[in-house]
Amino acid sequence: MVSCIATRASVALSIAPTMMVPFVLFGGLFLNAGSVPVYLIWLKYLSWFYYGNEAVVITQWKDIDTIYCNRENSTCPENGAAVLRSLGFDEGNFWMDILALMGLVIIFRILAYLALLAKTFNRK
């Protein structure tokens, strides 16, 4: 979508990081999904990283019944459900995450198409 908005490649290269960093930051890769401030929570729901990360984490941890670790480490979660809770994810959100990813793909494609369309009409 950035390449559809930008007029030159150098402009796209300077716009892309400013658009991507909030999605990565609020997507749960660097910030725990439950620790996002209330006034910025809407960014989490626009991030494809959030839905992809939650779906991958659910797939990875949902069937883990026991995590073996030494008792010297008191922060060791006991099972996969505890890992999901600690990250602020819900196992029941898996299919919603898949649908949200598909929806975001469609929405961003439509926005890119509209940006290209507007760019075409502005040149005439």
C-alpha cells in the first residue's frame, strides 16, 4: 500500500518504516498484548502482526500439557495455557485471527487499489 501512495521509491522507503513500526510494536511481538495502553489499543486491532502472532502462539502452545523445568526457576509456566495467559492471548481466538488476517488483506488491497485509482485520476 505504501508503494501505491508514494510517488517515488525514495519516498516509499521513508514512509514505510513509520507505518510499520507501530504495527510491529503493538502487534504483540515486543509489547505484551495486555500491556498496551487503553488509548492506543485500537492500533493493536489494525496490526496484522497481532493476529498472525496470536495464531502462531496458539498453534505452538495449545496442546502443551506440561513444561518441564527445574524448580530453581520460579517463573517457569506449568503448561501451554499458562504461556497463552501470560501473553494475553486466548486459545478460542484462533479462527477469529485467521478471519481477521483475511479481512485485513482484503481491506488493505482495496485501499491500495483506491490509492492507485486516485493517483491515476490526479495525473490526467
